[in-house]
Amino acid sequence: MTKPCRDVAVIGAGIIGLGVAWEAVRRGHRVTLIDPSPASGATRAAAGMLAPVSELQYREERFLELTRESALLYPAFIDELANTGVETGYRSEGTLVLGLDPADRLVLADLRAAQVSHGLTVDELTIREARRREPLIGPAATGAFLVPGDHQVDPRQLASALFSALAGNARLLEGTASGLIVEGGRVTGVALDDGSSVSADETVVANGLGAPALASLPVALPVRPVYGDILRLRVPAHLRPFLTTTVRGLVRGNPVYLVPRTDGTVVIGATQREDGRRAVSAGGVYQLLRDAQQLVPAVVELDLVESMCRARPGTPDNAPLLGRVSGVEGLVVATGFFRHGVLLTPVAARICADLLDGKPAAPEHNAYRPDRFGKGSS
Ligand code: GLY
């Protein structure tokens, strides 16, 4: 049986919308991707850690299966973009996790026990072994763990590669979606704020924190902004490569990460604030540099080239809002990816594309249904 080719509108060209659009194109659908400022939100700030293991938080074990599945899809996802000729910054050197003081080490050791109990690989290293991998680790670190399966990608480059893959294969509309067009319980397209509209058999809502503001949305989407300050620094020639592995740390209870890029820059992130302030926080920048420098003292010798603040779309249970809304045809929701948007892109693209192909939702994905908090009204 041949699959139906559908007109698909994707609202939002962040990393999730781009991934969904590309997968939909690959499945033979006609795609219109709508965004006034593509890849300029959380995607632009994201560090790009593909870290289902070291990002695991207590009480989030239930969606470990989803994050691991997506991490496993990444190598093929990257390979399939290779013919665009655009780099993605995918690196598979693993992630080093460091604790600063004995209490940090204890917290990480407890977390490791939980990670291992879920079948995850986390190797305990001596500080000497850690320093053999990363000679610039400072004398203050007291505990070290290696997570070989946690990798990274450069989200800005990945977004460029996805754009390149979509160019000529999808319609890219730099407009603002103001609402959905709903006729008799079915979403039939997207209204834009200039008065125009896009008709679609299927509409994918993938515009992150902007989703709840869409008029006629037939479900309340409880996303809230969780702001993050994040820094980009350039490594002077005499200090390169600086780090070869992503380094995550717990510094007197504060999490911090340093992500080395192949282009000689390092990303240091990220705070988590729900104070509603959109500007880069001076306190946040101070905290990130202070804590990163505790782990890798040479951080103070780098050039600070960018500080940025963006909001992650958080949800009440930290899991995404992904799938169909019961009783509503023509609509797929893909938002609320919180700290995991880049990691979850391949699996979200696959789940959405399966729904667009007319497949029923898989029972194991019920936990992500966008109407699980009640349909309400937006
Ligand atoms: N995934 C890392 C962050 O959100 O800071």
C-alpha cells in the first residue's frame, strides 16, 4: 500500500521543527515550514550535548528510554545530512563528569549508582586518569566519572545542515503563525498575522514557548520559560585544544558544563532561572565563569566572545508535549522539550512523521501526549 502524500505545515523552525520538516519531506510529504526568525530561539543558545546519561535527573528516569533511543538514532541522522556538505559538529569523544568538593563527589557517586542500575555505562576514574584525558583539569577536582556514550553536536551547524537539506524540497515561509484554522474538529491549516493562511492536511505545532499563544489551539499547552545564560569563549592558539571531551561538573552543588567545539571555541553553560528576565544575568555569567574555572583554571585565559540568554520550554513534568490531541484531527504537537530539544530531535521527528503517515500513536509514547494535563483551552 502506498503512503498518502500530505500537505504538512510545520509551525516553528527551531531544531525540532526543522527535524520534523526534514523527516516529513523524506517520507514524501509536501512541507511548508513557518517561522519569522528560524533557529533563533533556544536552538541558537543550545550547547548541543547529546547526554541521556549525564543529563539524567532523579524522577526523570521514565523518559530515559526516549532520550536513549534518540541518542542511538543520532549517528544515522548525522550521516543522512552528510550530502548537504554542511558540518554538524558531531563529536563522540564522551563526557567527563567532575565533582569539586567531597559532597559533590558523593552526589555524583549516588547518581552513578542510579545510572548504573538503569543499565547505563558510567566509569569511575581517578583524578590522575581524568587528567590524562584532559590535562587542564585543575587541582581542586576530587571525583571523576567518564560517560563514553554521551556525545555532542553543534546546534547552529545542525540547523544550517537541516536548512540546506530542506532547501528546494520544502517551502520556507518567514512569517508569523497567529493561529490554527479549525473546521469541524479538524485542523485544516495555519493563519498568519499578515492575514494570509496556509492550508494543510496536517499541522505540526513546533514553535516552543510560542505554541500556547496560537489562536484556536484545541488544547492547553502548559509550557513555561526556563531561562538559561550561556557563554561562548575562544581558545587562544597556545591553549588549543584546551579540552577534547565535554566536561560537566558539580561545583559546590552548582551544575556547570564546558563543551569544546572543533572550531576552537568552548561553550560554558548554563544557568536555570524562572525569574522572567530575558537579559543575560550578570550573576549568571559570574557563576558560570567562577564554577568552570574551579574545574579548569585556564578558563580565565580564554576570550569571551558571546553571552546569551534564551528560554527553554519547560513542562510540569519536564517531559515533552509530543503527539496527537484526542478528538482532534490534522494536528500534531511537538513542544516542551525543556533541556533536551537537540537530543530528542531525531526521535521526535520520527514519532511525528509516523503520525503524519497515518500510523496510530505507539502506547509507549502515551506518557508524552500533549493533552495529558487535560485539554483545557489555551
Ligand atoms: N541541555 C542543557 C541545558 O539545557 O542547559
